[in-house]
Amino acid sequence: MNNQSFGRGGGRGRGRGRGQGGNPVFSRLGASTDQNGNTGSGQAGGFSQPGSGVPFGGASMVGQSDGPVQVSIKGCRGKPEASLFKFLNMKVERPVNATNVNYRGDIMYITVPSMDIAQELLKLSGIRFYGEKLSFQIKPHPVKFGTGSCSGSSDSASIRDRLIALLQTRADPQGSALDLSGLAHDPIIQSMGAGSLQDSKLFEAILVLAAQLYTNVITINLANNGLSSLRPVANLGMHFPKLRNLSLMNNMISDFRELNCLSESGSKVPLSNLSELILQGNPASEAELRQPNGGASYVEKVQQRFPTVSRLDMNPVTPRAEPGQETSGPSAQPVSRKLPFPTAQSFSEDAAVNELAVAFLAGFFKLYDENRSGLSDIYDSAAAFSLMVDTTHPTSEFARTNPDSQKRVDLTTYIRISRNLTRVKSQARRIQALVVGKAAVMQTIAQLPTTHHPVQDDKRFSFDAWRVDVADSAQQAVVLAVHGEFTEQPSQNVLSFDRTFVLVPAPPGSPAAAIGSPCVVTNDQLTLRRYNGFHSWLPQTEPAPAHNLNLSPEQQEMARVLQEQTGLNVEWTLKCLENYGWNYQQAMAEFP
């Protein structure tokens, strides 16, 4: 499916698009003009016209052995600069810390901090990089480059080459996803001395060039760029009309109005196909989620601007319009999420799996509510348990009016051990929050609040169960995902939950078999959220008007389960399954 996850892709072909002439975006980067028409240094800085007479780094380096030294490198023109510097760091076994990267003809000029590093590089002459021999020279009389305009065609081409090298390291092999996150820390950007990404024309240059090189981009990651304004990327819709997924995670956006320049309310070419948006980690989103009804109002503010969004901060939301559909903003009608055939409440691979699931759940919840210590018999000695708290406010129509959904609930007890990977960034903390071993699992579960699961009302629960192969074993396991609700005692708080078990057959004579359990638990993952009701999984008696489909009952049930698990709409649920030949396990494995 096309909803790609954000991440840095592999490189592209070297030199693609190079030498296309004087694009005005590149010739005005950092340039300013005086009253006589001469160009000088602008806000961006570091972009220069050869021969302008002002050397990078200021004073001459002649005769200096303990200060910056200029080194020329032949044989690397057109190669990825970031890869080159990593290669050199490895070969000299310490950071080269190259700055002031410039080109003249086929030769790259860099400045390194000391003569020691320069001499180490000199020893590398003859080494091959990308199949070409490199030649190094120390320049006792540095070649001078200007600090002002980049309006000269040679310097403009140099900037273009460097940005091509940057994009080659940040595009996926298909050219459909660009990872432009953390640009300020990229060696290529640092070597250009571009200054603040907020104030320069750098983003505009990158977007223009990326649009020329990659015409089918649907995913862009702009996380961790310190953006407090989106004006530097306001032309995203013009450059990438097919864009479906955008991450602005961990920037400095403090006002939702900053989004206007990408939406119908402030752009002539808005992001009309946007399906996924990530704003997590920005002051605006964090402040909104702290409000009493923060989740609902957060979604509202985003969908006022982007009514086609169906995933917000990696959580499914109901879109107000299909991608590309014209909309009147807040008054647009939600897209129907009904599948074009009747659906059932639960799914089991076959009758035997269904019988096992029903028997296990009845026994498990009775022990969990009344005698948790008794669960020790049905957990494997090496069982793993994790708990995840979803603190976003439920956004369903049911939750907007239900008192239990609107009630403020103290989740501190759960958050203390939560392993929500979108919130817990520390690797050590993630490892610590994964509870391994029967004794540790039982101790953790015992500390959680007392509960009551209304298992007598079966419409409040839904489950899906299917077999999976066990690696390096002839044995099969059953994955059992149950969705439902419980009431905390004595607070009477009602919470929704998802709980996924991995079950294997109980060995004969085992404690589990002795108490009548057909299986033992090897993995238990519990997800908690504010109450969101049970109406989403009630059987549909009237299917939505359908595309003319000829699906078998098994395919219909598979589509229902996949939609429930992923939050996809009808169109993309069916596309996902068709793309993987109606192989449910492969479709789930490939879903980001």
C-alpha cells in the first residue's frame, strides 16, 4: 500500500539532473546586492562566487601548523559528500570535521581544523572511493572563495551538486519518500554554512530540486528541523501534488494557524491529497492535548485545514473527505467507513480456533477479575508482558457525548509502567518497561487496579484469532486480539482496552492443563485508552453501497478484520489485501 512510513531511504543514481543551468533559486541563495550592483554576503552566508577575494575562515593559513588548513581532494566530484566524510572519518580514525566545502572544476576544497588531520588525509592519496582514486593536497596558499553571492554559474552549480548529493542520501530507492529531517545536523548542510533554516532560502532550493529529481513523492519527513513557521515549506503542495504523508514531528510550531499556508485557507495549491499528518512533539499539539477535551478539539483543528487526513500522529481518525475531493472545510461530510458487505463482530480462522479463544477468554478474565494470582498457572515461565497507555482523547461520535468518555480519568498508575513507543524514547526505558518472566509478569499485573470485565454482555467485546507458525518449531501458535472494556474498582472508571495474546498448547501435565486451560500465554500486550464504546464492531446489518465486488465470505471477513486493525477506509483496505494476494498475514506485516 502507498501509506509509507517515514524513514531515510537508500541513495539514488549519482549526478541525476546535474548541469541544468542557472535556476534562479540557487543563484540568489544568501545573496545581497549593493547600490552598484555588486553581490555580497546575505543571511544564508557561506555561498560564494569564486574569485571574489574574501577567503573562507578569514586570515591566511600560510605556515600554520596548529590552525585550520585547506586541503584539496580530486576524484570525488559528483559523489555523495556525506558518504565521503564518513569514509574519511573511518580511514583516519577520528572526525575530519571538514568545513568550507567548495568546488573549482573537478576539485573539492575543504578546511580541516589542524595540520595533523591534513597530513593524515595526505597519506590516503590513491585510495578508492566509489571506484575512483582520490588525490589529496595540502594548500599552503589557500585557494580563495568569496563569502557573498552565489550568482556565478560555477558556484551555483557547486551548490546544486551538493544539494543533489544531499537528496541522494535522503530519498528511498523508489523515489517516493524523502527524509528531510534534522537538516541542520547534516554534514552537507553544515559544510554550506547555510545559517538558520528559518531565515534562508535553503528549504525552497531543496524542494525545487527534489521536485525536479523525484516526481512521484508521496511521503516527506520534515521532523526535527526547529521550524516555528511553515513559510519556508509553504510551496509543498505546488512541488509535490501527490503528497499523502507528512511528518512535522518535534518542531517548534506553537500556533495551528501556521498550518494554513499548506491548506485551502492559505494556499493556492493546498495539500488536497494528505492522508497522514504527524504533529506530535510541537508546542501547539502538546498544549491542545492537555485540554479537557483535547483529543477531539485537536482533531477538529487539524481537519478544519486538512479534511482528508485519516491518520493523525499515527492514530486513525475519520476523514471528512476523500483525497482530491473538494470540500467546504468544517461542513464537509465524513467519509463512510462501512465495508460494502455485511460484517461480523469477531473473526476466527476456523471453528477449532474459535472454540479455543472463547474458552481461554472466559477463564482468563474470571481469574483476572477475581483471583489474579491464579493466572500464574497459565503464563509460560519465559512469558513477556507490556502495557501501553494511549492518552489521546477518543474521537468517535459515541465518545463526543458519552459521560464515561468525557470523564477525566487518572491514568498515573498505568503510565508509570507504560511502554508507549511514541512517548518513551529512551532505549533503556523501553527495555526496562518490557516485563519478562512469569514471576515479574505476575508481580506487575498484581499492582494494577482491580477490575470488572462485563463478559456476560458479549456485544461489549470483539476478538480476532488466527494461527501463526512458530520459528524453528513444528508447533503453531494462536494470536488472539481482544477488544473490550472494564470498570476499575472502586473508582468505577470505565476504560477501553485492546489485549493481544500469543498462545501455545498447554503441555500435558502442566499447571495450565491441570486447571483446564487449553493453552499457555507466551506474550501478553495490553493497551488502555479512555472509554470509546463498542459500537464500532457491532455487526453491520445494512452494508454500505458497494463497488461491484465478488468476494468470498473468507475475503469479506479478512477485509473486516484488516480494517479494524489498521483504521483504513474501504478503498485502501481492499487495495492492501489485493496488493498482497489476499494474504492477511503479509498485509499486516507490511502495514507501517
